[in-house]
Amino acid sequence: MSLYDELKWRGLVYDATEGVPHVLASERVVGYIGFDPTASSLHVGSLLVMMALAHMQRQGHSPIALVGGGTGLIGDPSGKTAERQLLTLERVEENVQGIRAQLARFLDFELSPNPARLVNNADWLTKLGAIEFMRDVGKHFTVNAMLAKESVRRRTESEDGISYTEFSYSLLQAYDYLVLHDRLGCTLQMGGSDQWGNITAGMDLIRRVRGGKAHGLVLPLVTTASGTKFGKTEAGTIWLDRSLTKPYEFHQFWLNVDDRDAVKYLKFFTFLEQSTIAALEDATKKEPEKREAQRVLASEMTTLVHGIEQLGRAVRASSLLFGEDIATLPVEDVLEVFADVPSSEIPEAEFAPGVSVVDLVTRVQLSASKGEARRLVQSGGIYVNNRRISDPSAKVLKEDAIGGRLFVVRKGQKQNHLVRIG
């Protein structure tokens, strides 16, 4: 199966320029995807393009991960409704270092016969003079064509408009493609479907300046069956950096995906073969309550992003969260398993008269108000040390704590909080 066929059956091809299937089946291609360093970590929304590069390398092609240390100083208007806040060169470089480590979990930069390469466009963009850029790049593009791009048109029609800085972004990305074509023989650029205009601009520049043939392939933007933005939860963005999103929370994110999305995400985000995914799809249809597809998805993704050890901790935490004998466990075991669960500390003195369960739920932010907390308790949605509390007047006492030191407060089946007695 060629790279194109692999991506196609997984649902990863949204559009491609003419000739891409033939080229990927008959040649060893050098291709790249750009990553925007506006944060110190990538998030799950970046996983689709990361997987595309990983599939590329597995198929024997040569992937390039371009980190936009230069373009990150400008900001891509694609998909944005307002001007980005400009970052300092120092902040961008810090973000580049964090992203580099995350990409290394998906790509082999050293040992592979076709090693991946990591490049930073700051190496050439920060040395590019304004006059040189306008003469050698700008003259090949008309303002009419740039205004016709959806990302630009949408912004020009808004009240705030678009700055010349972001308006010029597509030219910088086109220049990136030209530089990689000249230096590394790159003939394929991939990205999300919102990057189509930027990619074709680079292809046009290579054709006009070098007379060369370049290609483009874009992937679909990931959506959820419920219509919410992929990668967003009540707690916020799901990051790949474990200091921003704990491995336990990361595991839970995949474990709780909608049945309608589970098989699609197995195709998108794992390396599992067709037969394996087909079997999981069949199991989901026959016994959806077992959530077998979600369990495999959570296992595969947590291992890929955080490693097998962190997967083990996340699984142990999940089993402990819903076990029956949590109050009898040693404090050390509970702390180890719940290391990745949100926690807070409450002074011991407050437990002398007992803490109202309603106050406790509100205090650890499992509810937005005491009224909501009261309703949660009355409806049976609150557990303390895996024991359901249904009386809103109940108090939590120190002698009820695990080892006299800990409480695990749970809202429903998903949200948990570890309370330490200080």
C-alpha cells in the first residue's frame, strides 16, 4: 500500500494536487509539514499532521518537520478571527525546544535509513532583507490573488481587518517551500485543509522561480460527532506536555470519546492495521457499552505520547477511581496512583467540626456554586472515597480520610479531585 493509499483509507486525505497518488507510489519523496510555535507545547489538534509525517517515514519517504521560529514571529491568519499577539524571539525559541521533544516521539531523527529532519525557518527568514524579499518573492504574487484567499477575505470583511504583517504570511510560507525545495529537494507540502492556499502559493513560487514541479496534500480538520471543537474539554485544551495535561487526564480524554468518533479516531491517530480496526468497529456496534474501541484508543495514544509507564499509571488510577475498597489502601499507594489527578490542600483544623460535603465540592471546583453542588449531591452524582453521598447536609470528617490524610472526591464518572489534609 502506497503512502497515499494508506492516508486515504484512514480518511486523512481532504484534497491533493494532481499527480500526488502517482508520485507517492513511484518515487521516494521529501515532504514537510510546518508547526506553529505559539505555545511551548503542541496539543491533540496537532496529532493529525504529526501522524501524517510518521506514516510518511514508515513508507520510506523523507519527512521534514519545519518549526516556524521565523513565521511564528508573524502569525498565520488562517482560521483566526483576530490579530495574534506578537511573541518575542526568546519566547519563540523556548517554544521551539518544547515542540522538538514532542515530535521526537513520532519521528526517528537519527537511526532510520530515511531519518526525519527538523528545521527552523528562523534560520533563513530572520536573515532575509525586506528589499530582497519584495524583489525575489513579492513580485511573483498579485494582491488580487492574496485578497481572494479565504483566511484573508474573512479578516478584511471583519471590523478589525488584517494587518500587513499577517497579510504577508502566505508569502513567507511560500518562501519556506522554495528554500526546502532548493536545499533538501522537498517536493511535497502537507497540512490541514485550512493551509491549502498557503501550500499552493509555495507551489506557484517554485514553478515560477525554478520551473520545478511541487505538490500539495491537505488533511481534514478534525471534528467531533457532537459538533464541539476537537481537543477541547470543560477543563480546557488537551496538551501533549504532561506538565500542562496530566497523562491520566490525557488517557481519560480518549477513553471518553463518543462512540460515533471512536473508530474514526483509531484510523486517524493510531498505527493499527485495517483488520484490527475493523474488529474493534464490529465490537463497538455489537456491544457499545464495553467501549472496547475507546479503551484501545486511549491505550495506544497514551503510550505513543507519554510512554508505557505513564499508561500503566493512568490505567491504575482509572481502576482505583472506581474500586470499592479505596479507603483501606495505604496512603503511599493512593498518592502514587493519583499523582496525575488534580489536587488541593485543606487545613486540618477545618475538619475538626467536619466540612460540609456541599462546601467541599464547591471548594475543589467540581461545581460552580453551592446551589449546583447541592443538586449534584441530591442527584447522587458526588462520591467521597468512592462512597456515594446523597445527603447535602452530610459532613466530611478527618476520621473518614484515607490514612487520616486524603480524600478522593468524584463528580459523576469522569471528574476527580484529591484533597490532602494539611
